[in-house]
Amino acid sequence: MITRRTFLKTSGLATAGLALGGMSELRSMSAYAGAQVVGANRKVNLACVGIGNRGAEIITEFDKTGLANVVALCDVDLGATHTQAMMSKFPNAKQFTDFREMFDKMGNEIEAVSVAIPDFAHFPVAMLAISLGKHVYVEKPMARTFYEAELMIEAAKKRKNVVTQVGNQGHSEANYFQFKAWKEAGIIKDVTEVTAHMNADRRWYSWDSRMNRYPDAQPVPPTMNWDLWLATAMYHGYNEKYHPGNWRSWYDFGMGVLGDWGAHILDTIHEFLDIGLPYEVNPLKTEGHNDYIFPKASTLLFRFPKRGSMPPLDITWYEGVNNIPTVPEGYGTSDIDPNIPPVAGGKLQPSKLNPGKIIYSKELIFKGGSHGSTLSIIPEKKAKEMESKLPPVPQSPSNHFANFLLACQGLEKTRSPFEIHGSLSQLFSLGVIAQRLNTKILFDRDTKQITNNAFANALLTQQPPRSGWEEFYKL
């Protein structure tokens, strides 16, 4: 059996890592990988890392497809209330606290892995899985830092037999197929400006933004392996404001609203308008800015150059309960997509303007929501004029979870592989750096360097990994 340890000793892929300076633009490639699973439509042996809360929802969705055989469950807190449901549902699945031990002990039984743990911990699990030839489904955003996303993209390119998928589920729903059809038909063209917004309340908005230190350490829950939860991240003493769920609030662990919702709002714009990475990110507003948690409200301007025949494009991102963008005349109402998954155990609560985007082209204005919700042309009078010119939109052949498992069998291509989603994750990383430093950054799209601020450029990699976690940056 090939284990993690024997692989690290013998693999020719182990390197000293990639330097960011001088990296060329990644070439687009097919998400298809040769069928590693023998036999069409048989169940794929799936290991699940992160089995509570959102992790439990993902496992349930995989199970609903009828294409997954859950063989392993891995979580740093197998004694927590929120992990019990999946252990009861899959009593025959082997249980692990440490994903490294899971791969060592049953790597030959695992064909694919789902990763539904905090953003900062995606990287080591995904890198190890890819290095061992396992297919990987990872929740969005793909990685917390620009550099980690770069290494994940490169790893996926090297392992062409490995299927990858990022969990922005709208990429397998009507939003994806409509945008693609309208772009190919010339309905969406010459886009010059996008307004994107997420104005629902977030957990850290009620916290004191004048904080000048990290919260005091509290007793670690007796069932939890806190050191393992931290993974590559800098050590912090346990506190309920980090876990569970609160990790998204902190620069050291999460990517704030942008990383959480950007993948569901900007994904099709990013892919089909080929926007890649920005040349400038400007924090126009950062209300409640501090060194530890994300602001209470932010407005970020991302600027993109001309791409082929497409004109330069600006995307302005608004977050914060009262940080509402101006909407055009004829905008109408703002509805919540009923297909949005539960948020922190409940439904997303309506806000003054529900999550979505406004796309401005030279001839038309489009209004869209989040996740799988479709675009509409505004105002209504213009929509009626265009109705006869709109192309038919194909139905999705599979949801996002089935798409991944079918791709593992060589029957489909994943719609959001690392090679496609990776630069969107990096775009979020650049936005977070601008938020964190509260300063405009200029980015060279060819060398992938921030050129006007050495401190910002250092944040492309963040701090070095903790001792014992360096090996994942060498795969």
C-alpha cells in the first residue's frame, strides 16, 4: 500500500516549493481526468474531512446522489454534538481525528475526499490528497492565501488523473448555464462595470472593532484536538470566538464576507468574462478597520484590464448591513434565492438588499442574485424587447456533487476545478490584503507580485507554517 509517508520518501514531485516571483500565467486546461474509478456509475469510495455543520450538509448531498460510498469520517472533534449525526448515519465508516493518519491507514481504500473545514486548513488536506492521487472536493474559498491557491493549482496540473472541484454549487445550476449561453449568444458582451453586494448581518459586526489584542484563551473542549484544528496556522489559544464558525471573522483564519460569498456571486462573471486577476484593488471604505477582525463594512474596487476584445472592467464589492450600493432605475425587488443553503444552521435572513450583482454593459443592464439564481434584464421594458432574442438555456445534467462523482468516473468534467476557480480564490486573497492593510495595492498580473507595497506583497504568502506542517508546501 502507498501511504503518505512512503509517498513523501519516494515521490519525484517533492520540491522546495514554488517562488511567487516570475510565475507565468496558468494555462487553462480541461477539468477532465482519466477515470480512476473502474466501472461507470458504481459508487466512489469517499473519505470526508469535516463532518459537522456545513460538512454534514455536504456529506448528505453526496449521499443523495447514490454515487458515493462513505468509507471514512475525519474530524478534530468526534465527541462534539454537531459530529454525531454523520457518525450515526454511516456506522461502518472508519473514524479518524487526524487526516494524516486516515491516509496512512486506509489510503488504498479511498478514491476521493471531501474537505469541509475552515478556509485556512483546506490547503494541507487537499495537497496531501492530490499527492496520493485522490480526487478532491473542497469547500469555497479554495484556500486562504494567494500562495496556497497557487500551489494547489500547480499540484492539480501535475496530477492530470486527479479530479478537483470547489464547492461553489451555483456553478452546476441555472446561473452557470444561463450566463454561458447568453455570453456565447452575444447577449452579455462589452461589460464595463459590475456592482456586487452582500449586506446581510455577519457574526463579527457586533464585536468591538477597537480591540487591540486577541481574545484570552479558554479551556479547550475535552473532546477536541485544538492543535490539529490549527493545522498550518499560527498558534492561538482556544476561544469560542474562533470556533465553531467564528473563525471566518479573523484575518488569521478566514476571508470574511468576500471569501464566503464572493464565490457564489462573482463566479460566472469571473469565468465567462475571463477577468483573471486585477491590476489594482482599492479599499474605498473600511468601517471599523482594525488589525484582527474584518471591518463592519467595506467597499472594494477591483480593476481589470482589457482582455482580448473585451473592454476594461471594474468590479465594486459592497459588504456591511448599511453599506448599500446605488441600484439603477427599474431595478425592482431583491429576492433571496430559495436554493441558498442554510447559514449557520438557519436560513439567510433578508437584508436591505439581498446578495447579488448588477452587471453593466454598453447596451444592457443585468440583475442577478447569488448561488444558482439567474440573471434578468432591467428595466422590465427592455427585458420584454429582448425576450425573442434570448437563446434557450440547457438544463444542468447533474448537480455539483454528482458532477464531481461522475467526473471521478470519467463520465463528466468538473465545472469548478482548481484550474478555473483558483484565480478567483486568489482575487479574494488580494481583496483581503487591501482590507487588512486598508490601502490600495497595485498588482502585476504577469509576475504575480504586489508592486507598490512590500508589506502587502509579503502577505501573498502570509506567515510561515507552524513547525511540523512544512511538508505540505513541498508536495
